[in-house]
Amino acid sequence: MALLVLSVLPLVIADGTDVDGGIDVDIGHENPPVICKDNTNRSWYPNDQTIKTADYYGTPDTSSCSGQYFDVPLRGDYVFGGETVTYCVYAGDDDGDDNIEDVTLFADGVAVGNCAVVIANPNPATDLGSFDCNPADLTDLVSGDGNIYACTLTVQNGWTGDKLITVKATDEEAHTAESNSDMLTTNPDLSVTLTGSVSFGTVEEGDEVTSNTVFLNNVGSNGVVMDMYIGSDDYFTDPTTGTAVCANDNGVTTNGIHHGQFSYYATKGSVDSGSNDNLFPGLGESTLPNDCVANLDEYTNMTSYSGDIEDDCRIINHALDTSLLTQGQSMSLTFQLNVPDTCEGSFSDGSFHFTGRVV
């Protein structure tokens, strides 16, 4: 019997060259990694502005995967620059967790950050009940084959529109697996408009008069929820003459009408400001006894607008969600003016200010 043996040996020649024969040997590993996501553990944390409404409307908590986060049920699926969203994923490999080369977070196919191990070597059979794993993918995996990772997305100020968020695991043989995707709306437009202008017409000294009705509208995008506040310039003055005079109820005689002479009444669907008690002031933290509380006639006195929302009234403040406007929603406002007994002029130089803070 003839036996033919062919041997291929490396050849090294001094001062020579070698050539790659293109041989690829993959021993004992053909399967890509396994990756799955805990859909119950997607966590959001606010930026330095939305922390204010998150703290008021939300509940702070901690997770073994994502650390600190806020649960804000009133908030939609939108995010702004500087906010973070953390995903918890399991990545495993049947050659052991050391064979996982990289776990990376992607937004629209662009890598935006690496993931960090937060729980090492969970048991796939018992510890992944809330993860969206295909059971068949876990059959050959044991506790030493994978880890749970926290993947934190930091929203960039320049992002706009919808972003498709995924996590990809890559093993040492360059096999890849990708998690189920998530969709986030980034930096949606914020816009509040006022339909109509406030007018009291021609009035007499000592009159109590009511304005026309105007409408405050949330015309933002993507389901953004706004919490609405109101304040007034200190005085409404006469821009046409220096002889205007008004003896206001605050005991000061000036050439303008003091903001304390004005009050408002707001309605939104089945709720209104007639029961305002300021028990839910939101970000308006005025502590004066009568600020932002409805009078017997159900009108609420205007407060001085300083540019700081803490000095404003939350427009409807007797319940938690009464002053919120969702996208496309409006509230109506009517104003009342108590004209001082001594008051003469045309007092048109002044403004009411409406402020919306995103939830």
C-alpha cells in the first residue's frame, strides 16, 4: 500500500519575504454572541433643566443596572440634550465571556458609546427572566459565558428627530449580534402661542371689568407636555402722556396700574382655576399667603413677573396635572381688572407673561 504524505512547513529565508497563503482556521466556534435587552429596565435621567420638573412630577429611584434614574409617568418618549437613557443588556458567548470583544451602543447605526459590565456572570437559566432573550439561544450558555451591561446614551444637543437605538455585541472572531431596537425622539420643538390679545376696552374709575377670552396653546411637536405658568409686569403704564395717574390699591400713586389690580380665570377641559389653592405650585414657589390662590369670585391675583419662574403662578394649581398642556391642547384665560377710584390715562404699555416648562 502506498502512502502519500504531504507536509506544509513554514519557510523562513534570511533577508527574504513571505506570503500569506490565505488559510483561515476557526476551531470550535461558529456561533455569534447572544445579546438581549431588559425591556423593563430602560432608565431616564434629566439634564440640569428638566431635573426641576422631574423632581416635581417624578419619582427618583435606583437600579442595580442603571444606577440613579427618574420615573416620570406624565412624560412622553422624547429626550433633550444632556439627558441620559440607560439600557440593560445581556451579552454572552458559548466560548465564555472572555470571548466577548466589545459591547457598543449605536444611534442610527453610528457608535455613540461603550457599555460597562454591572452584573458579572448571571445564570442564564434563572437570572434573565425580564430579558427578551430567545430561550433557544440560551440553551448552551452557563453562568460564566456572559455578563449584564449598562449602556448609557447621552443625548447630544445637535440631534433632531427620531433616533433608532441598538446595542451590538462583537466576539473575538468578529461575529456580531444586535439587540432589539428602541426609538427615541430627540430635541423636539417647544412652542407655546397665544390666540387673541387681551383688551378691557374703555372703562371708568372704580369699575370692575372683565376682558375678552384668549387661548394659550401648546403647538410643540412629538407629544411634548408643558407645565404652564403666568406672571405680570409690575405696572401697565401710559406710553403717550406723562400726565397719567393712578392711585392703586397697594397705596402707591403712580402713572401706571399695578399688577395687583389684575386677576385671571383659566379653564382647560373640565378643570378650571376657580379652585386654586396653590397646593400644587409646581416650580412656582411663592410663599406669600394670597399668592396664586383664587379669591371668592374664583379669580386668581396676578403676581409680579421677574423672569424667574419661582415668582410666577402655576396657572391651575389645585391638582397635580391640571396646568399641563399636551401637544395640540389649549386652555382659555379671561382677565379681570379692578380700576382704582383715581385713575386716568391709556394704560397699554405692559404685558402678561406665559411660561411653559417641559415635563
